[in-house]
Amino acid sequence: MTIDIEKYSKDNNGLLTYSMLQKYYNKPQIRKYVDDFVISRVVKGVYYYKDYTVDMMRVYQVSNSTIVYSHETAAYLHNLTDRFPRKYCITVKQGTSLRNRKDFNIFYVNQKTYDMGVVTVRNNLNNDVITYDQERTVCDMIRSKDRVELQVYTDVIQNYFKNKPNMNKLIKYAKHFNIVEEVYEISLLLQKG
């Protein structure tokens, strides 16, 4: 049984995986769709229907299910900065092996830290992506200040604290990361300013 590939792709905002396609199409049919430019192969096992804009954030998460967007990328997703990251910042569990490593700034953490503050948000192409909440993002930026752009760091701190911050959650995360003093200093400095 085959179904209309256009309707099938519409249900997933244009993205199709090889395993999704295999349910209704055999290998020669899939290859013909690619050859006829009906779908395009973006990365191994991930395709996009011709009428849709390729969303690389989503593609990377589909092809690397352990990726959580973090740091500058999370800041962008939460509108804490308007700077689109030059490279996607991701966090993964220690020991994770990734494809396309050159495309990312990678942060490795233990399991407990990896799970803290995970949320799903809509990106600018209206697709759901997995990232960290704003409080975790602020903590990540403070912890990794030397690895992120200074302008993005400044944007994140200023924008987070001017929009009614959730100090209870922020301090809870700060305790986990052992950065409580830094968080208090920053919040006091911004209150005075």
C-alpha cells in the first residue's frame, strides 16, 4: 500500500525519515522520489519534501536523538538574544558519539545534569525542538562564559533578569552547578543598574 507522499510529508511539516518512508515505499520508489526532486536527502536517513524549508535544528535532533540545544542556541530559542548561533550549541551525555560533530559546539555532562530543565519549544520554522528552559540556559551561560560570545552572554543576562525571573528555579539550578554566588552577584548588579 502506498500513500500520497505530499500528504504524508505535510503531517510532519515536510520532514520524512527513511523508516517512515519504508512503511509505504520500497527502496527503488524512494530513490525515484529523490532522483525526481520530489524529496531531498538532507543527512543520512532524513529527507525533506520539495515544498518545505529544511529545518536543520530539527534534522539534527531527528538524526541524533540525544541532542539538547543549549547555551547560545537555547538563548536564541527563548528570545533571550536575537543573534542566531554560528554553530549550534548542544549538550549530550558523557560518552555520546555523534555524527556531524563539526557542526556543533558540544558540551558533555553527566545524566543528572543532562536531564535538568529539558523543555520542548517551537523554533522560528514552527517545529518543536528540545532545549533547556531559560533558567538552565542562564546557568549554562554563566558556567561557560569563556566559551560563548560576550554579546550573547550580555543579552541573555540582561533579558532574563528584566523579565520577572524565576529566582527559585534559578537558585535551585545554581546550587546544582555550584554558581550561587555568581548568580546573586549578577542579580544584585542588575538591580542596582
